[in-house]
Amino acid sequence: MKKIKIILVLIFILLVPKVAAEDIDPFDILSKIDSNMTFESAYAEMKMIITIKKRKITKKFKSYSVGNTKSFIEFLSPVRDRGTKMLKKGKIIKIYYPSAERILRLSGHMLRQSMMGSDMSYEDMTERSKELREEYSGEMFQNEVLDENECYVLMLTSKIKKQTYFKRKIWVDIKRFVGVKEELYSKSGKLVKVSKVIEIKLFKNRYYPVEMIMEDKLRKNSSTRIIVEKIEFNIAIPEDMFSERALLK
Amino acid sequence: MFSIILKLGWKNISRNKKRTFFTILAITVGIMMLVFASSYIQGIMNGTTEVAKRMRTGHVKIMTSEYSRLERIMPKEELVLKSEDLTDRIRKIDGVKLVSQMVKFNALISKDELNEPGLVVGADPGIIKMHMGIDDMLISGKYFNGGEKEVMIGRIFAEKLGVMVNDELLLVTTDINYSTYALPFRVSGIFNTGYTYIDKHMIFVPLKFGREILDCQDSSHEILIYLDDQDKAAEFTSGIKSILSEGIYGESIVAVPWEDDEIIGELMPMVKQVWQKILGIILLIVAIVILNTMLMIVMERYQEIGVLKALGLKSREVFSMIVTEALFIGTIGSVFGVLLGGGFSAWLEKTGINFAEMAGKDMWEKFDMPLVLFGNIIYPDLTLEIIISSFFFGIFISVLAVLYPAYKSSKMLPAEAFRSKLKV
């Protein structure tokens, strides 16, 4: 009898976390991350270090954003990128090129191109949990410990055949509710991209990643590190910042 | 005796005119097919090789070894440094007709709200004109002079973007330092080469603006060299190795003769093998038709042969008579086959066979693989070798076909031949 009790206790211990993980809707977790990381407005100064083979290229830029739908980015360096401005409103991205003094609206396959030579694509910038819920089906895996932090593990599988990333495996820090790692797979199961958060900081009771690295596995020996050097939340940003006029200024 | 056999053989072919006519017709059609198929295959091979030389290899191509290895993805940063100086030095070498520097890169080509990826070739307009002949393929606008920010764009590409002459296009790409750079260009002319890949994806810009976009002044991805004698390409390549290994132009610079190009040296032999197999099947069909016809004309005449033997003709003479007859029929059929097949091929050599029209424009334009440089018009190439080999093939098969029945009938006793069930 005692043995049976021990076995039952063991089964209970083993099953409880699994059942708990399976009960959670993965999209609720993603929505929570979105709301956790979305501030009313934000101003940030960042740098992007692109490493390709033995070369390292550093690009500096500043960004203004309102919610998670509107953002304005201006590149400050290097010289050839200085003055390049990017406006994102929902799914629409417009870029101003100072060398041509023209604005280009990105569409179709262009969204899948590398963003300013980095491992990140323009499409990667526009994704939100709401769209993920519509386009993917999700399941929860057994929790994992990643860099000493317990994480939910989510697996999203596309409902659409022609999806750029057919499967996405996401690790979410349970305590801080921040996505800390993501692996993106093609339909054939090939690992296409990996992104990982290196550093997370606390801002006004909310955790926010300030350093991350992304690797485009289709580019040989390539990675892009994004570092937030300065960030201010809930600042006043004029509405015309998110207009074509601001791009041309 | 030999002249009698000859006369008898000649006379025999006019004895049954209907039979002779159909036998000659079978050989004529077979040889005609053979001449045309051989000319057509020769035309495809030559056409593809010539276009590859004009558009991508020159007679000798200089590039970095890494660019050569990854040519299909066109790595932007793989540049031949100080290429102006290298070009000047090569120009001074005896036997060099033309030297062309090029930058090649993938870019986004945008007009208003539409944008399409394209392959941009930056080269000297004068040189593009001389070795690619793009100026002769203009369907609208004028050839660019290189001084202005002007482009030449392929017909299908222009249609996709809805571009007309004088419209503005924006070229956007990542330069060699991974900065995104854009320049506006005016469309100077629209060309139609008849090669789907070129017309669908290519855009020519003056070299200096191509370099400006990439931020690579005085460097090129490729240097194409055209020689007075293309057969000396391999010899020329070894001759310039010392210049390339000086280290001034980059760490690992290679020169590749046109024979070693990916299309000409690797793909074309494979294509040739496929065509040779098709030609082998055609040869087999032609041979079977001739064999069958020749066999029948001997076998149906066993009784006649029996009469000749009863009249005192020796076995050797019967054998020679049948072979002579086959020789005459084979020669006549082959002459007509070569004349008709040769004439047809020679006519198509001038007019060409328009596959785009035959397959339908939309279907044809789907075939746009970069390495398949098959034009929409194939021009057969009739050579003396094809004429002679087809002519003798016709005679050889005709004679070969009758050897066994001729031998068999020559050995028959007259009584056996009379009993033969095969009758006319």
C-alpha cells in the first residue's frame, strides 16, 4: 500500500506541470508578451552590429514608437546609411533613401529581404501576436530551463502553406514574461533563423530586452546583435512623426 | 562480268517502279530526318555556346576564385581590385580584341508602388554594344551613352513593372559594406533578346553608376576578355597568370577560358549527351525502316532469283546483283534525302524555328532558368560533315540490310526458291 502511495505521488508530481502547460493557450502567452512589452510611446537609441564572416559592421539608429503599430527609425551611421529613414504603420513599411531622395513603399517579396543588411527581414519587424493567432495553430511543450530561467516552450505551426516561417519554437521566460529565444523553421523543417535575448532590464515594473542576437542560418557565418543604448518610455511624440513628411525632412 | 552485274542491278530497280519508288522514298525520308535532326542539334549547341560567350564568359573571364565558386549567388564583396589598371594592361597584350569590366548584383527595381527583384549588370555602354549587340535588340527608346543615370531594361521585365521609355526607376540594393543604397534611373531603352531569362530579369546600367550603388570604385566583379582567336583562350589564360598573381588585384584572382565555363564546359556536354541519345534513337528508327524495306524487296523475289539461278547465274553473281541493286537504291535515296533535308535545314538556318510562337508566349516565358540560355528562335546549323555522314549512312544501311537475304538467296537451289511462299 505504501508503495502504491509513493507511485501515485510520483505520477502526480510528474503529470501536474505537464497538464498545467498543456492547459495554457500559447497565444495568450504571446499576447501577454506583447502587452508587457508595449508602452504607450517610446524613444530608443540603438546599435546594430552585423557580423559576416570576419567583418563587423556597426549601424546606429534612433527610433520613436507609439504602441506596437507605429514606429519611425532614422539611421545615424555609417555614412552611407546616414539619413535613411523607415516608417512602419501596421503592416506598411516605407523607406526614405537620401541618396535617391525618394520614398519606397515595401511590398510582397521585398518584405522578406534583409533589413539594412542585417539578419533580420522587414517582415520580422511587422509581426504581432494577433496575426500569429490567425495564421498559426499552437501547442505547448514541456517547460524547459534556459540559461537558468524556467521557460514555457511554444510550438506554432502555420495554417497557411506559403508561410515564410512554417514552424516557430518559442521559449518564454515564465517569471518575466519575455520571449527569450525563438527558432524559425521552413516547411521542409530546415532551421532558417534563431534569435536569442542576451540581456533583459526592468523598466517601470516591466521587463524589456535590451540586447538580442539574431542569426539568419541561410547566410553563412552571419549574425546581428541589437543593443539598446538608451530608452525612454511614455514620452510625447508628435503625430506627424509618423508621416511621409517626416521621412522627407 | 562486273559490268553485266552492274547493268543487271540498275535494270532491276526500274523493273518494278512502284516497289523501287517506295523503297527510295523510305530511304529519302529517313535520311532527310537525319540531316535535319543533326543540323538542329548542332544549331542548339552552337547557339547556346555563342550566347554564353557573348553574355557571360567572353573568351577569358577574370574574377576572384570565391566569385567563380559562388557565381550563381553573385557575392557582391568578391571584387577584382584596381580593375581599371588590370584592364589597361590586358588591352596592351597582342591578340586582345576587347576587354570589358562588369559589376553584377541583385537589386530591387521599383516603379511607383511596384517593385521586382532584378539582375543589374553595370558595364561600359560602348562595350555592351560591341560584344552583346543589345543596341540591335532595342524595341523602343534609344541606346544609352553612359553619361547619365539611364538604364536599358528587358522587355518582359518592363512589362511586369509597367515601364515605358523615359519613366523613372529606383534601384535599391545593399552595397559591399551592407549599407542600403538607392539611385533613381531613367529608362533609355527596352530590349528584346529572345532569351527569356535575360529579357525577364536583366537591367543594364553604366559601369560608373553600378559602382556608385555598390560603393566599389575602381573594382569589378568580372573582366571579360575577347580575343582575335578564341581557340587561343587556354594559352592566353596561362600567359596572364603571372599578372594576376602579383597580388595587386586581390588575393586569389583567376582567369577562366570559355571552354571551362559552367555552361559550356559542364552543362553543355550533358545537354549534348542527351541530344546524342535522341539522335541515336532517330538513327535506329531510320535504320529499321531502311532495313525492313530492303529486306522485303529481296525476300519477295525468291522465285525470280530461282529463275535466274536455273538459267545458270552463279551464287556469287546473284549476291553481287542484289548488293549492287541495294547500292543503287541506297545512293538514290540518300541523294534525295540529303538534298531535301539539307535544303530544309538550310532554309531554317536563315528563318529559324520560333519556339515561343509554337509553345505559346506565356508558356515559353516560364522557362527562365539562368543557365539555360536557349533562345526562342533556334537556327539549325547544316555542316558538310552532317551531309557526308548522313549520305554514307543511307548507303551503308541499305547495303547492310540486303547482305543476309542476298547471301541466303544466293545459296538457295532453284527448286527451293520456287517453293518459297513469299510472293509479290
